[in-house]
Amino acid sequence: MSRTPPSPGSRGLAVPLRTAKGRTAASQRWLARQLNDPYVRAAQEQGWRSRAAFKLMELDDRFHVLRPGARVVDLGAAPGGWSQVAVRRGAARVVGVDLLAIEPVPGAELFQGDFTDPDMPARIAARLGGKADVVLSDMAPNTTGHSATDHLRIVALAEMAVAFALETLAPGGSFVAKVFQGGSERSILEQMKRSFATVRHAKPPASRKESSELYVIATGFRGTPAD
């Protein structure tokens, strides 16, 4: 399925805030950024749940991880943009889980729960009808404002997503997850290199330039070293 990315010229448009009454400076900056973000506007116009849908589409255009007939797990699925992309790109089954409730996405099975629960891999496998071909994770923890603490929480969440993928993927499967630059992500990459034929990282155009987020794309799952 093709996508329609924002036109480069749309980045030059400026939409002013009508009023700042009752808003903190941080909320004013966030709202101004949203109003002037071409990906936000494009997501609204094209029916995507969030601008993050473009990140997955851009990564898939480059690395081709979403194949017709695939069984896909979407970790931290709310608000549902990545599940939408998986469905529209031909996945046979899409199962998404999040701590938050998610509005239904046609073609996907979304439910509220904690992916780190010990029984979650079996529950998801039952919904998929077997092992996953692709595990997706666009998760990020709530921030505290303390950079060192936030980075440790981000790395811990990414490590849990990796562990879930290693338990859930079928041979030859793929894993796409958000990580953040900061040094600690290297240990995650090294772990993945032992279990996947190819591990690459990329920053899609839809990622904001000021963001430290990166995406790791691992393909050709070959099992854990102990297998």
C-alpha cells in the first residue's frame, strides 16, 4: 500500500495559537508544534491514528518487513497507528496490546494488557494462531524530566521488548523497535546481533530532527544462542 507523505513545502507554513490562556509554556510549545507539523496534518487528512504511522511506513518502504499474509504483534499499540499500517499493508493477523484502552482498528485485534505478563506470549500466540512473523514496538516510557533516569527507563523497556520478540517470533521473523541514542542502546544491538541475521538502525524522515529516537530493524530471526 502506498502512502502520501507531506509535501516539503508544507513545512514552511505557520499556524499561530489563537490563545495561550490557561496553558503552560510547555503546553503552548507542544500545541504550536502539533499545529505546524505536516505529518500531523497528513495523518488527519489520510485517516491515520497518529503521525507515527508515517515512521513505520517509511521504515517498511526501506526494509520491507511487513509482507502480505504476515502475523504481526504490535507492542504498546495505542493509539493504533502502527496496527493500521500493518493491516493496510496486507498482514493476515494483527494483534496489538497496550496498558491503555485502544479504539478498535478494523482488521486488527487490540486488547488492554501488560506485554510483560508471563502468560502474554502464549495469549498472543493463541490470538495469532501461532508464532509471530513480525514484532513491532514504538513504545516509550513516561518521562520524569531527569535525563539519566529517563534513559535507563527507555533502555529497560526496549530490553523487555527484545525479550518478548525472542520468545514470540517464528524462524526468519523480523523485529522493529524504537530505541534512543545515548550509549546504552549498544548492549541491545549486540544482543540482537546474536539472534538475527541482520540488525540495522535508522531514523525515518517522520522522526522529528530534535528527537534522539532511532529505530532498530532486525530481520532473519534465527533463535536465541541457547537454542
